[in-house]
Amino acid sequence: MTEESITIDINKVSNEDGTIHTYTYYDEKVLITVTEQIEPKDFPGYKVRIHKPPNGYTISKIKGVPENGLPGQVSCSTVAVISWLGDSKPDIPIAIQIDNTTEYYTNIKGDSSWTKSSSVTPDNILQELDNWVCKNREAHIINLSEEGGAWNAGFCRKYFCPGCSGKQITVTKSQPSSKDCTLYEHEVIKGSVSRFKDSQTNYLGLSNIRDVKSVNVYCTKGTTDAFLIYLRPKDERAARVLFENKWYSRCSGDTHWEVEKSFTGGPSGDDIVPINKHLTDALIPRVIIDLTKTNGSYTPRRTTLQFSVEEDKIESTSSFLKCTHKLSESRPFRLKDIEYDGKLLGIKSKDLLFCVYAYYYSGHSTIPLLIELALSSGNNYKYLFRPTKDLDTWFKYVGSGEKATQLTNLNEMLDALKSIHIPDPPNASSSLPLALTDTLKIGGSSLTTAGLGGLAVWKGPSILARLIARM
């Protein structure tokens, strides 16, 4: 079947905000979908808009401003349009990618025309774009790993911007009175900051900061491991409204900085104790466990960490499987959330964990029945489950956190959950069998058993007949 050809317009934009969202527009024939991504992994500091026609159609022509230099004819299924987030109008196209290939066109020479790039990887094209931002917007990259070159008068060091290798950035090293952390102050001599990196990572979450001239970087003592930063605008009074959030933090292994709300205003001597505590806590990773991974290893989203996953039967004759998610070198971690099939489940924990167990029925690894959080102290566990197929919310047992239940009880628990989520036709129950007629306590409020879909009475021994509370 011959596919029909359509034209896309790279200047079609949306006014909506958000990390990822979609919008549509019409060409002469069909509705074209655009997926807009803020700082995708390969392009920190940039926005990418991916134009895609419906099935049965092929992109044959690209129109936009400027139009000179755009390929006259193409045959592709997607076109990605890249722009810099720090621009006053952050939708100005400066690069396009044909399909998910090595064919790029850039608009960075200042002659109002497109040029086919010799770059063949996202890393190469990122270098081109960074260089353009440095030279045309005087916005430069802060390298958090830099301690600078030789000392000069005034106890400052200098290093070159990684984006253009021309502009110098000063870095001043000091040690607060507590001597438990190291402070580096990076300042762009002329211009502002475009984004942040270190020797291994291009960081996300700190873009569109063109009004920032310098940054305080707080590191664990004797290192350049940055876990807390304060952004200092060129003119703090003028930027007060536009620059509400100045403190950002991350934990060990994170590639994404987040707004830190426990600090307000500018740095002061009173901040030293909470800063030291924050840096100590940040040494423990906070991760999002991915339950779609049932064997092997993976890197949780927005981290550089490596988790191993091992799948085993809970006993040799059992039909239930247990997947163990553990951080490399068996380091403890905290749980930021758990995701499944790209969806966050809302399961968090401030406890130090040794591992997370996910239980499945053999042959149904797409349906987690039970989640178990194993604390690093080794003396208690927490269990979470969904009492009905219709509820997306996961619940924990009141009293959960005690010593692990006996294996026979665990099998009974999994059998009961299987009957709900993987029922045997034709008379399968669609809700959790509980030997319970009292009110269930959920998240501090009351809900009758009827409110959970008419829970049936379970006439056998009941592990599941405990009160439950939302995690």
C-alpha cells in the first residue's frame, strides 16, 4: 500500500507548560501530532518537538522560518525540532533531526539558512548547539567538577567554558566554619549561565536560567560532589519575581536537580548546620524502582545508578516468583517512588532500604501482586498490595513493618491476591476476600467494606484481614 505524503511546519508551537505534552495541528490533509519534551536525556538545556503524522502518511516536505537550506524532499516518519530553553522565545528552531537518524540540519551560522550538519550523534550535535549558545547568547556552561587551574591573586581559579573553550569562568574555593563541607563559587566573568555539567554527567532541571551569573556549589568535604546549589541572579532585586526558586538539590547518583524548599533567601552563617545535614543525607540515593524489570540490570530514571534484578521462585514447588531489586554493592537507598509501565504508583519511603521485592504469579510477570520493602536494618519488612482490580492505589497493612511473615502465610496471601488480579473463570472474585466486616482505615479516614466493591468474606486463615492504610 502506497503511503500519502504530507508537509510539516516546524514553527507550529504550543503555549502549554510541562515536561512532556502533546498538541496537534492540521496540514492540508491530516492531523499532525507534536510531542514536546523539555530537556530530554540527550539534549540538556533544550526543548525538542517531535512532529509525527498518523499511520499511512509520510513526511515529504518541511516548511518553516527560515526556509533556505531545508531539504527539498524527504521521506520520513518523524522530524524533531530542537530549540534552546534560555531564549526569550524558547521555540526558535536551531536544529532539526530527520527520523531518529544521524541526519541533522542546524541554523547556527547566523546567515538565516539551514546547513546539513556533519555531526552524527546527539553528543556531537549538543556540542554544536552549546557552542552557538555561548557565542550568540553569551550563556556558558558551569562545570561542577572544576576546581580551576593554578591559584592567582585573590584566591580565585579560572577554567574555560566547556561549551566554547573560550570564555573564562572563575571558581573560588572556601570552607565554611564547620569544616564539614566545601563551598565552590563559580562566576561567569561576562555573560550568564546556560546549564550545568560535571566530568561525567550533563545535568537536567537547571535550565532557562539566563539571568544567573554565579552559583554557590556545596559539596561533601574534600570533594566536588555537589548536592546543593544556590543560584545568584545578575540583579537579585530585578530578578526577584522571575527567579523565585534559587536553591536546588539532588542525591547521590541523580542526574536531575530539584527545587529545594527547606532553604529560603540567600546563604547565611545560620545555614551551615542544615547544609551539612542535607549533604550527609544526600549521600544516600533516592530512586524510582521499575517493576517492569524482572531480570538482569537497569538504571532507574534520572540516575546513573545500577540496580540488579534477580528472579526466583519463593520455594521450589511454588507457582509464585519473587524479583529482588538491589543497588549495586548492596548499598542502602531510599525509595522516591515505584513505577510500573511508565506510571508512578505513589509508593515512597524515607526508611533506609536494603532491597525491594516484587511478587508475581508464574507466567504473569506483567501483574505485580505484592510489593515488599526490606529495611536495611534487617529486622522488619513492609508489604503493599491492591485490594481490588479497580483501584490503582497501593495499600500497606496496619502493623506492617514487623518481622517477615512465615512462608505458608505468604503463599496464602499471594493466592488470595492472585484470585483477584488473575482470576480463574467463570466465577472469579473482583475484590479482595477479607474476613472483615468492620470499617477499613485508609489514609486516616474510614471506608466500609462495601466501599471497596462489596468485599466477600474469606473463610480461611486471614493474613489479608488486617486493617489497611494508604502508604
